[in-house]
Amino acid sequence: KLFFENADHVTQSAFNRFWQWVGPTEHKLAHQRDLAGMFNAGLIVGFVTRASSIAILTPLPERTFLIRFSVKYAGEMAISFKAKDVVKHYAIKKDDVMLQHLADFIRSSHSALRTIVAVDPATDEYVTLDARSALEPFTSASKGAEPPVGYDAMVGMTETFNALSLLPSAIKSEQPN
């Protein structure tokens, strides 16, 4: 309804408006692997308005939250959460997830959040899950924090540097820069 208004025919301009909207979200899912995994697991509930997130969270206990794509800002995401008797919304900033996975950001910055609203991929129904358990597979710790191919882990680097300093200078000078 937002783009095509139940039309039988989609014009090029309507399709372009749609792609300008959904393209940034698709790009985020394609290039931030933790987000694609979270989305496929139902932990990101999709394009949900503020009003809908309020309706979903209002009857639920305090400290319950959901992760959603913004309907207002293309490619942006938000966390809606129940705090006391009100639902609040936090716009996820680029800096929040620049150097860490979204699951790590939520677990460290929003540790008071206990229950996540997710979409059951089999039924498309909303379900509530323990946030810590649900987010665990998408944290950097669960992935063993492996360095990218072609790079070395920093683990044991002190020992490596100490060992290199003990090498004779002739051997050290043969090492590539």
C-alpha cells in the first residue's frame, strides 16, 4: 500500500520510488552479515511504524523490545522498547554499530532489555524470547572473533614481538616490510 496502492500495474516511476526506499535496507542486509542473520531469524521484525510498535509492546512487560526498520527514514533502524508504562524509540546510529555487531551493541548499551519481540519465521507470528539467548548467536563472541582472511589475530602478539626482538639482526633484515 505504501508504494503501489494495490495497483494492478506498477509504473517505472512507482518502482523507482519503491527501490529508492527499500534499496538502502537491502544494501544494509547484504553487507552487514549479522543483520541478515538476525533478520532471517526473525529478530528484526521488518518495516514497522512507531504506532504499530507501540501497539505490539504496550501489553507486554517492561524491558521488552523489538528491532525494526524505520518506515520514516529509508535504510535506518530503531529499537522500540517498553519502559515503565510507555514505549520509547531509539534510532540506531551508524556509530553504534560501526565497530561492533548490532547484537553486541544491544547487549552492552541496553543491558536492561530482557525480552525481545521476534517474528517466528515458520508462522509469521510475533513471539517473545529471552533477549540474551536470542542475540547470542549474532554476537562477536559467538563467532570466535576470527580475523578476516589474510590477517592475523592479535592473540599472542606480545609473545610474537618478543620472539622477533630476540632474532639476530641479519635474519630480521631479511623479513619483508
